[in-house]
Amino acid sequence: MASDPVHTKEIAETFDELAHDRCCKYKSKGLTASTEVLLGLLTENGLVGKTLLDIGCGTGFFALETLRQGASSCIGVDLSSVAIHEANEFARESGLQDRAKFEVANAASAQHAADIVVMDKVLCCYPDADSLLKTASGSSSELLGFVVPRDEGLMRPLIRIGTGLINLVERLRRTGFRLYLHPLGSLDRLLVDNGFQQSSKAKSRFWLVFLYKRTEPDMPERR
Ligand SMILES: C[S@@+](CC[C@H](N)C(=O)[O-])C[C@H]1O[C@@H](n2cnc3c(N)ncnc32)[C@H](O)[C@@H]1O
């Protein structure tokens, strides 16, 4: 699709279809292991009283969980309008709607301002990691956490085969959705160039969880 090289419509449609099931899964099983790790890193580094931006928030359960753990307010953005609808419903059901705002947006171009920014399994769904991470880093005044496939060490061949198979199925289904394994070194360089340093790295079976801290103030013109 020449007019949309990053396939935002196809990504939105893919997650529109999955939104309801993902919300039900969270309600019956709770957070996944990697998401628990991300939440743990945030609480260890001071979540209480902070504002949070959840990029690619899906149905909003992580952002709402951070409110239960003491964050003061949260904003969630996602390309999927169905996921955002579920997130707003879930916020109301949980009585957290006054501190939570969910909106449809492409986070690669829509900048917000928050103390903490997270992207849980989002970079792997978007081709232009540089734009997404640059906008995310410009939105964060303190911490930036993200979860990406465990594309290193002994897990690398398995992750690469799994990603290849998923992309083959998507190609056969003629969708524009693909999974991406962005080089970890490039993500690190971009964040260092934008004033962050890695402070923690943890893993679950299939995922790596990173936490970066801002070491240099953001340039006013980027905010
Ligand atoms: C694998 S899901 C993860 C959802 C949620 N973070 C979780 O862990 O359950 C990836 C989400 O990122 C969203 N997404 C991908 N690229 C995005 C972008 N550029 N802007 C906003 N949302 C995006 C997708 O619509 C999808 O809901």
C-alpha cells in the first residue's frame, strides 16, 4: 500500500479482531509473565504518584493496573479503535475512569507528556521503530520501559523461526500485518541519543523487558 508504508490500517484491523479475546484473557488469567516483570521494574523505580503513558495500550489493562499500584493518572493510545473502546469500558467497570484516558492515535506521530512511558510488545508490531521510539522518548520525563521479543542468545533461532512462520501465515492471508525484530543495538543507540540510559534488563521465556532512565533533560523544542 504505497500511501501507507507502515500499514497502520492493517495493524489496527488485526488488533480490532483480537481485542475482545485479549481483554477476556486478562480478566481470567491476569498479567502475562513479561508484563508482570515490566510492572515490577516500574514499582521498584517509583510508580507512586507518577503519570503514565501506555503506547499500544491495547485494551488498557496494564495502564489500569498501574493506577491500582499508585500511579496518579494514565493515558493509553492505540491504533485499534475496538481496543480503545474496550479500554474505556474497562476503566468505567473498574471505577478508574476519572484518572484514565484512552484514545485512538498513531503513537509514532502523536506526542504526549508523562513521567513514565511504556510500550509492551508494541515495537514488534510496527515497522518504523525509530519514529515510534523517538516520539516515545520525547514524551517521557523520567522512565521508558518496553518489551520486545527475546531475539538474542540461545532463544534467537527459535524466535526467528516463530516470527518467520507468523509472517508467512500473514502473507498467505494477504494481510499487511507483520512482526518485526528490530536490532536491539539500534534501539539502544536511539535512546542514548535521546537522553536515556539503560537501567534494567530482564527476561521471561520469549520476551526481553528493558527499563531506561532519562539522564539528560529533553530539548524543549521536542516536547
Ligand atoms: C501485541 S499488542 C500489545 C497490546 C498491549 N500492550 C499488551 O501487552 O497486551 C500491540 C498493540 O500495539 C498497537 N500499536 C502498534 N503500533 C502502534 C502505533 N504506531 N501507535 C499506536 N498503537 C500501536 C497495536 O494496535 C496493538 O494493540
